[in-house]
Amino acid sequence: MPSETLWEIAKAEVEERRSGGSESDGVEIGEKSVFFIGSKNGGKTTIILRCLDRDEPPKPTLALEYTYGRRAKGHNIPKDIAHFWELGGGTSLLDLISIPITSDTLRTFSIVLVLDLSKPNDLWPTMENLLQATKLNVDKVIMKLGKKNSKAASEMRQKMWSNMQKDHPDRELIDPFPIPLVIIGSKYDIFQDFDSEKRKVICKTLRFVAHYYGASLMFTSKSEALLLKIRGVINQLAFGINKSKSICVDQNKPLFITAGLDSLSQIGSPPLPDNDIGKFHARSPMDLWKKVYEKLFPPKSINTLKDVKDPAQDPQYAESEVDEMRIQKDQELEQYKRSSSKSWKQIELDS
């Protein structure tokens, strides 16, 4: 028999829950959503496939893609379901961020921001644009939720602080992201060969950003050991598995810092000479770190940072036969336009 499609499976599960099937025995099925955003070609798909134990080559993500995973909690107990969303195109498709973020899913929703460590000049604008757009959408949904269910919205605001101990010295100095956030630095195998001073700036900056937003921070690569660590973190978001308490803040090793375990005193001040501090006019600590970071890693111009919005023009989706046919059709169209233009001019002259 042919295997069931994704939609057939989803439809069957919804109907089963509506009918109160005997399989559930009154036990609620746990559902969580994890939304992957980040650098273009940064390794988001690879991480998702690894978490789902799927041994298949990653394919480029066109726009917004969805898959899911299930995990058994025990014998005769319904499996938990995790919904995985992935935004392709880096920062070029910000409008699509609002699609998976709804009032129905928000209370069990997490964000995973994957940043390509091998491209430090793109790192800050990618991070800033994606986090700002995501936070804007999340805040809108929380506000909408508050009008219908003020208790749920209040619980979400309180939950923002759950990773920070009440006696943590930085509680008054940070602004936690409204939903759980994990920041992953990918391609550590390339990053580890960077100049030590550059690695120091990138590590300290990402530690500050993660701590400020109450997020976890970790680096990964193709290394099986690092991927297993990342898989554990994603499984915690997706299935509620116990959170790791391990920590590594050594810039000469892959960072691994669980939310709430870092501190501003350990991170230190922005990495620049004392006599340069007064030259930076910043409105906030985040703005100061941005200016310091972009002094060493200036972002590319807006034109070069813009991703190709038309997939037909994007080299990663190139197909020689299709492209040759497209060029041929474009040439035919131009020829038709020219001949049409000549015909109209001749008609005007004759008249």
C-alpha cells in the first residue's frame, strides 16, 4: 500500500482527538513548535534532519518549510508531536515570519536562530533583522492573546523570566525575548581558524546578545559530538526533555552556555581600548556592542546584503536545461517586443 502523506496523517490525528479515541485514554498529547531562522546556507536544515534522525542530504530551503517529529513518552502513551518550521532566504523573506506564529501555538513556541560564524560581517545585520522582525510578530500575537485571554498573556510574560534566577545580579539589566530563544553559531570548524582577536570579539558579542535576551548560546559544526549536543538542546525545546546544565565559555573551544548561566561580569565590557569608549555615542548597551562589533566587522552595503528575492535568479537553484529554455524565451520575448514596436511606428507613419 502507498505510504500516507503528511496531510493525511495530520488529518487523522485531528479527527482522532475530536472523537476522543480510545488510544489517548484521556492523556493529552503534547505539541510544541520550533521555528528555525538565520543565515542563508547556515546549516538550519542539517540541524533539523539530525534532530529527526533523518539520513538524507539537506536541500536548499526555498521560502518557509514545515516538517514534524514524534517521540514516545512511554508504553501505551500517545507520542508527543514537535512541529519544525524553517525560514529560508536569510533576511529576504521576513514577511513569512508571521505565518507559524499564532495565538494557538505561541505558548509552546520556541525560536532557534542559526548564525554562520564563517561570515562575521553578515552576522550582526542578520541577527538584528531576524530578531526584530520575530519579536514584532510575537508581541502582536501576545497583545491579541491578551484581549481574549489576559491570564494566558500574563503567564507568558512571567515565563520570559523563568531562565533567570530571582537573585541574579543582571535581572534589572536585561530584556528577555518574549518566547524561548536559542542562538546557534554554525560552521565552527571554519571559525576556529580565525585570528584569536577576531574570535574573542565574536564570542563576547554573541555572549552579550544571548544573555541580554535570556537565550542559550552554543557553537556547532559537522562534528558528531557537537551535533549531538545541539540535538539535545533542540529535543528539550521540542519534547520538553531535561535541560543541560553544562557550560563552556572558553573562546578557544565551542561555546555552550545554557540560558541564565552567564553574567555581564563574566562577559566583560565591549572589546575596545579604554580611550576609544568615549568615541562611541550609543543609546543603549546593545547599541554600544553593535557599534564596537561593526567597527571590526563592518556590514556589507545594503545592496550586497539583499538576498535575491526572485528564486529564478538565485544561483543555488540553477538548473541548466531550465535556465537555457528561460534565456531562449526571454530572447524571443525581446524580439517580439522589438518587432511589435516597429509595426506600431510603421502604422503611425502610414496614418
